[in-house]
Amino acid sequence: ARGGDRAVAGLPLQVEGRTIGALSLAFPSDRAFDDDDRRFMATVADLCAQALQRADLFEAVRRGEERLELAQEAGQMGSWLLTLPKMDLSCSARCKANFGLPPEADLSYRDLIAAVVPQDRDQARKTIKQAIADGGDYDTRYRIRWPDGSVHWIMARGRVLRNADGSPVSMIGVTVDVTTYQLAEEELRRQAALLDQAYDAMFAWEWNGPITYWNKGAELMYGYTADEAVGRLSHELLRTTHGGGLPRLLQRLKEHGVAEIEAEHMTKDGRRLVVESRQQVVVDAGRRYVLEANRDITERRRREERAGRLQELAAALAGALDPETIGVAVVEHVVPALGANIGNVYLRNDDGRELVSLAATGHAPEQRGRWQRVPLDD
């Protein structure tokens, strides 16, 4: 959406079709959102909603509230109780569903471990034993194989409960199927790999001199025609920046005859590109030329950064049990990744009539009253 001369984005935070909050972003200027932008924002919103629902579940466990079962179902969270030291496991129907089982099926601790794929099984055992031994929280993620053969990602969190003398008597916790979010990250990496096949821009320039050849790939990448480029100095035309600058590049070419670097170029319409660049010295009729081949990796770098942001955010949210911490983590990761200058994470209040800000950035102090609480239409 657009707000005057700037772009804005608003995403509902939903769990099972129920809106529990919102993520809002504003940008310093007008811009369009491509499919990658939308996919990234939607994944962040899903991670945020899931984390908020998990926080609500743990609060319900702490208070022993009757709304615990509703919170579990809404967040696709299964609860479990592991009695110590016999390792007797009891699970809710949702927990069994996360393992591909019907409500009436048995799921013992041995069955649970057996369902974990062999590559993750030792780590799954180790984290449980470590939590029992140290008395700390249990927090892990592993792959399981359902009875139908499909592989799913499970995030499991728990807490050790002790008796009066400090001995561990049980663990209580939840499981969540996070396959969707793992696949989203894998899709980002897959698309990044496809971009490696991008068409190369190639041109040639005289040693420390002007461009002499400019191919169609260069025209498409940079927007300059051959007539516009030939005769110009490439580092001036493209406003090239890279470590060491032109003198260092020429020195490397003089010593080795070839150089591979990562550089930034500017297109005719003012866009900044990150390129993988390969230069090779060729000699023709006694004159030295440099043949340069450049591949645009701008999108790949952006996707890699966003995939990293998603991984960091998922890790931060996995350890967060209060809404404010969740809101801060989301704002800190999504605002810089998208180039926004204002961000808000809202949670719907108990009566559902307004959104209450959990975390925000970029607002002027005098506007505090405008964004802290947002009334909702009936």
C-alpha cells in the first residue's frame, strides 16, 4: 500500500485464522513490493504469531488456566508431560498429531525418539538429558518421520519440575510443527542458487584506458548501449567501488594476469548492483586489454541476508516467552532487512477492541500517543 509519498505495509498476525495482532511497516519513500518481499514479510508474520501464541500457552501453563487447551489448538501446539526417572510420556492429541498420529494412538518416549530421523536422534536425546541434569529449560528442533514416510520439522520446548528437595520429578512442555518455516528458508536458498545462472555482462577495456567492447549482456545489466559505453572509462561509467580500488586491481592483474573480486556498480537508472567480477588480461597486436565478465548477485546477496535474518529471528523467538521480547526481536530483524524506517508489532488486547504496541522503532517521541494503542472497528 502507499501512504502519500511513502510505502506502508500491514500484515495480520494470525493463528488458525484468528487475528491476534499486527505487524506494520513504513518506508522512507514510495516503493513496490515484489514476491520475495511479500514472502519474507509473510514468513516473519507467521513466526511472530506462532511465538506470541507460544508465549500465551506458557503463561496459561504457569497460571493453570482453563484456556490452556484452546491456546494449544489455536497455535497447533501439543503439550506433553515426561515423568521422571521412568521416562513415562503422556501427550495431548495435538502433540500426537504433530507426530502424524491419531488421538487414540500410543506415543511413548521410546516411540518419540524412534520417530526422530537418525541424523538428529543423538542430539534429541542429549538435549533432554542435559535439561534434566542441569535443571534448565529444554529447547530444541529436530526432524521426524511420520508413519506415512513424510519428514517434518518439530520444535520442542520444556521445563524441568522439581520436588521440595530439588530432585527432578517431571518435564512439561510443548511441541510445534515448524515444517512450513524450514521450507520457507530452504526455498530462499533454492532461489538464490538459481540466480547463480544469471546471464553475464561482458566488456573489454584497454589497460588503464577506455572501454573497447560492450556486449548485449552488459546493455541489459547496466542500461547503457554499446554506443554510450565504448570510449568511456568503466570505473567512472559504472562508479565502481571495491576493496583496494583500481590501482590494487591493476597490480593484481599485472602480477597474476587474472583477478576475481566482488564489486558494486551503478546502473544508468541509479540502481546499485553487487557483482561477482572476473578480469583477465589479453594481449592483441602488442596492446594489453582486460576482458571483464560480471554476474549480478544483488538478489542473491539480498536473499542470503534475508535467509540469515529468518534463521536469526527463529532462534531469537525460540527463546522468548514474553510478548515484549518477541516484539523487539521481530522489529530488530525485519526493519533493516526490508529497508523500512518505522516498524510496529501489535498484540490484540483481551477484549479485542484495540491493538496494543509491543515494540516499535522510528517514531517521533511526540507521536507516541498515536501509535501505542490503535482502536479497531467493530
